Amino acid sequence: MCFLVWYVRYRLWQDSQNWVYLIKELDRITGQGQSAISVDDTLALVEIFLVEAYRS
């Protein structure tokens, strides 16, 4: 069970890094400058989403 928790957390962290990269590239391409989102912010949002989905 512990391995599964770490695996899911690692995958969520990887996904959040991908989203941050895509957001920064979109900001760069569109000329909007610095993005206000970080990997930690994205991961926190994903965790909140999963908690809410689990409660439903």
C-alpha cells in the first residue's frame, strides 16, 4: 500500500511539472511573461481535486 501511495504521488508530481512547463511555454509564446503558477501550487490543486473526487 505504501508503494502505491508513493507511486501515485510521484506521478502527480510529474504531471504537475508537465502542466507548469506547458503553461510557461504558452506564456512565452503569447508574450504574457512570467506565470504565477508553480509546481507546488499545481500539485496542491491536484491533491484538492483528488480529495474532492474521493469524497464523492
